[in-house]
Amino acid sequence: IAHHYIYWHQLFNPRQLLCLSTLLKGIDEEDDQVLKEMLLLSFSNSLNDNNMFCRFAQPRNHLVGIFARHDYHPKNDFLEGNLWGTEFGHGGFTGYWENLLKGKNYALMPYDTGQNSDLHSEFRDILKNTNTQLFAQSSAFLDLKSKYDLVITDPPYASNVNYAVLSDFFYVWLKLVLEKKNHG
């Protein structure tokens, strides 16, 4: 609001609005709900990289999305990507779709690329190991007297990121399709 952005559509130029709304309409026409939600996931990733708040990252030589700084920071010279995707580049829907499919394939057959196949066969599936226990909880509640093979944490940002406010950027688009699930 301090930068005179009153409506969500002001964060996009007319070409981006046309491309994004065309893609979202196509996703909405998908009958399979699971596939529709997978497509929406790729779409939401594409939103991050296809708006007027993107910039060029000189050291990395590619586009950086709106939330690289975890805020709504207007750019004087924004960089416009290609929503549909290119052979080289960052932020295209097709690239995010391919990454999602790779993730789904990995979930079906996890593997460790750092293992020696002669010693460990094709892969080691830790999820099939009967001694494996997975916990999704705050690390503040770890029993420090217990022994753990691996603990992965995601510490809070020092800048106290307000994810609820940032998620509104995606919500205004996704609700157009997802709200029909409960009403239609």
C-alpha cells in the first residue's frame, strides 16, 4: 500500500495476466482432481517468477522471483520471464511441472545418489526399513536423552517472515479453482 499497489492485479503486467489467466483456465478444466492440484502446484511456483517484482540476479545470471527477499519489494527495473518455459532460463511452468514429476517419481522409489551401487545395490529405501521412525515436530520437543541418526530443522528467519501475508499472493489465484472443489 505504501507503494500505491491497491489491487493484486497491479503486481502483473497485461501480458502476464493474460498468460497466467489462460493457464489457470486450462488447469481449471482438468477433471482429475489430483492432477488438477498437481498442475496448480506448478502454477503457484510459476506465479513467484512471473510478476513485476522479479529482478535479474547478476551473480547467478538468472531471474529471481518476488519472494527472494521474503517481502513485497517493488523493482524499478523488473525482469520478465517466459511463463511457458524455455530451454534455458528459470521460472517457466514446464520446468516446474518437470520438477514436480521428478519429485513424484523419487517419492515412489527413493534413492541415494551418493551410494556405491556395488556396495549398496540399486538404492536403499529407508522408508521400508522397519527400524525407521519419522517425526514431524518442533525440534524444541526433542528428547535429548534419545539417540537420533538424523535431525533436520528449519529455523525461523531472523527477519520474522510473515508467511500468512506472503501467501495471499498465491491465494488470490488458487482460490479461483480450489473454491469450486467444495461448492461444485
